[in-house]
Amino acid sequence: MLPRPGFDKAGILAAALVATGRLVNAGPCDIYACGGTPCVAAHSTTRALYGAYAGPLYQVSRGSDGTKVDILPLKAGGVAHSSVQDSFCAGTTCLITIIYDQSGRGNHLTQAPPGGAARGPEADGYDYLSSAIGAPVKLNGQKAYGVFISPYSGYRNNKPNGTAVGDEPEGMYAVFDGTHYNTGCCFDYGNAETNSQDPGNGHMEAIYFGTGDGSVRGTGSGSGPWIMADLENGLFSGYSPTNNPANPTINYRFVTAIVKGKPHQWAIRGGNAASGTLSTFYDGIRPANGYDPMIKEGAIILGTGGDNSNWAQGTFYEGVMTKGYPSDKTENKVQANIVDAGYAATSLTSGPELTVGSSVSLRATTACCTTRYVTHDGNTVNTQVVSSSSSDALKRAASWTVRTGLGNSACFSFESNDTPGSFIRHAGYHLKLDPNDNTKIFHEDATFCPMGGLNSQGNSLRSWSYPARYWRHFNGILYIASNGGPFAWDNTVSFNDDVSYVISAGFA
């Protein structure tokens, strides 16, 4: 691991930058240090958060052989060197295994362990790791990757160094995808319990983004999503877990979300991470009933609740935690730095192109099965042998109309030619043919992003909502499968062949 600036060195560097008038070249953590509230944890897979940071941003592990590599910035203070990842992961799958702490305190985020609310789906109870390619993005025209959290995914550090505990003051910000969220608990980043349990009110203080978990939750104006605070046993949009009309629905493509707290006071702020300034949605007294004073424990979570409630989804690009309560002025400068980073969306697809409105058929490429096509029997999506001499009914069952992605217009959905209005979607990791019920979850489950075939033939189709999982035929049935995992269809044998399909003009 390369050397990187420690906490004290970062503060000295930031002070020197101020003295020489060169703070414009600094990162968010330099700005916080200059404001007297230095970062004690700094995480990003997209860029360095200190102007002098040249160490690793994150680590990926590839499915073909389990080898790992650290991804560094292109230069000190720069954007992630994404071409290293792209080359390393070519022809296989990759997962994000570590998100490094840039502050020098060693507060790295790794695979979240099981907790009081939920055991992870892996055999050892740990949460899923995120796909390394699920959240591509550009910063001032340079490609990078965020952390796409699907339900049952999460990262954590239960042995923190220097984060706020008890009623100590702290601040935090994160940059999220404002269009990727759900009602699950809890898409959080911030301060949580050190044992992954829920010991009671006030033991955590984290940023939450979504529409709530359906139980003790606040709301804001509109239908959400909202930036709120997870303080344990409640998602707070303001003083109490009820409605705060000053907390707006906020769904910019890139969102800056801020939560900060000190004795007897806390605040929520937010804005568009791609332009403009911050707004304050709440700034006032702490909630009653166990939240003043706070009993924070200092662990760091990403993508889950404090007790590993891991049913949420969202996308994380960067975030920090500070020592001390940052001023609005300092946060406004951080927001300007984030805007200057130039976050912008980029393509989610690659490989042979699909045309919306066209009829296609998808042929398996595994040596055993090159005469088999993706078809369906009732609502079960499977493979069957299809040829020009097959019945018209079978040809129609093996033909699909390409539609704009129901859950994300940058990807695609597949409507049945013989059952109009019904689409391929995943449910319980199986691919099913179900009628479109126009719900958010259906639309997301029915959206898939094509890429060049992992075996260099045709296309592989990954789930938009579970991007570590791909269409795979296994014993003739189709699933969304990962390259290694807890289920039989996640077997690594012939994975690349089983998830690659040649897409041609439809039989019907």
C-alpha cells in the first residue's frame, strides 16, 4: 500500500495551502481541516479527497482467479485511474472489496458482517459486495466508478479510529445518486454501533437517503426521496420522526447530503452535487427520548442500518466524517469543490448495440447449448431448442421486443412477443415473465444493461438493480447469477459462457 497523508499531515498541508492562497487546489478534507474540523474518515471510489492524496481509493477482486488490485488516482488529488480496473477486470467480473480511508486513520470499509436485524445472504452471514461496474460516472470528462448498493449489500468498520463517540460533535457529507433509492432500511453512511446491534435510541448518527422504512420515520414535502438522519430507532427529517415540510423531495442525479450534530443541536443540509449551493432543511434542537445527549459509538457504515438492516439500495460516490461540528461556511466551500469535480452521467451499456422496438432472439453460447434460445414456458423463463422449422408458437415464445428500460432509460427491458404487456423480470433470483404492474420495483426488476459478452461472444445482460448478477441459464432455467455466491446457479464453472448470448433478429 502506498503512503498517504495522515490526519496531522493533512491539516498541516491545508494550513499551508491557505497561507499561500492555493486552497483552490485542495480537496474537501483540506477545506474541512482549514475550518478546524478535519476529516477522521474519507471514502471515495471516484477521486482523492485531499489535494496531496495519491494512495489507493479502493480495491477490487476479480471473479476469474480471486486476484485483487488497488485502484489509485491518476495523480495526487485526482480522479480514479479507472482504466486499471477496466483492464484488470476484462473478460470477467469484479467486486469492490475495500473502500480505503484517505484520512490516514485506517478507517477502511470492508464487507459488512451479520448484525441484529439481518444475516447476510452469504454462507458466513456477511453482506454482498458491490459490483465494480454498477455505477459508472464521469468527473470532468474522466471515467470513474461509484458504489452501487443493492439490497443485502453493505460495507462497515466496527473498529474505528478517531470518530465521534458519545455526545461529541461531528459532521459528515456524502454524494449519492438521487434517482437510486427505495423504501427499505437503511441506505446510510455515517456513525453507527460497533457491534452491529441495536442497543437503543441515539447510538448512531448517519445520513439516510430514501423514502423511509415504513415504520418510525420522518417525511418531508412531496413523495420523497429525502435526506434524513438515522439516529437509531428512527429516521428523522427534523425534530421528530414526523413530517418536516422544510425538508424537500430531492432527486437530482447527483445529490450532496449533509448531517451534522453537537450537544443539543443538529442539522440537515443538501443540494445538487453538480451545480448550485446548499440549502438547510433543519437546524435545531435534538429530538427527545434518548437523542439528547447522544450515545454514538463511532463505527462507520455504508449501505445498511446500524444493526445491519440491509434491505436498502442506493449509490455512493464519496463521503467523509469530521472531528467537530463544521460551519455552514466550511460546508459551502466543500459543496463548491464537489461541483467543481464535475460529476456527470455516462453510459451504462457496452458491446453490440440493441435497438429499441426491434424483435430479437437470444442464443446461448455454452458448448452444450448453442441451439438453445431464451424462451418461456408460462411465466418461467428458460432455454429451448429453436430453429427455422420450429412451430410458430415456439418461435414467438423465443422472440422479445426491446424496450427502453422501465426502471432506467439508459438500459433495456424485454417484452414478450407472444404475451404483450409482459416482461422478463427477476424475482427471487429467477427470471420470470410477468405482466407489468407499473410499480417501481417491477420496473427496476425488469431492467437490464447489456455489455460485451464475458466470453467475447455477443452480449452479457446484467441486472440494473443487482449489477453483480447476470442472466444465466442453469439446467435450462434462467436466473440472475453472480460469479460465485450462495446459490447453485452462482457456480463459477462455465460462468462466462453461461452468461453470454448472441442476440439476433427475432424468430417472430
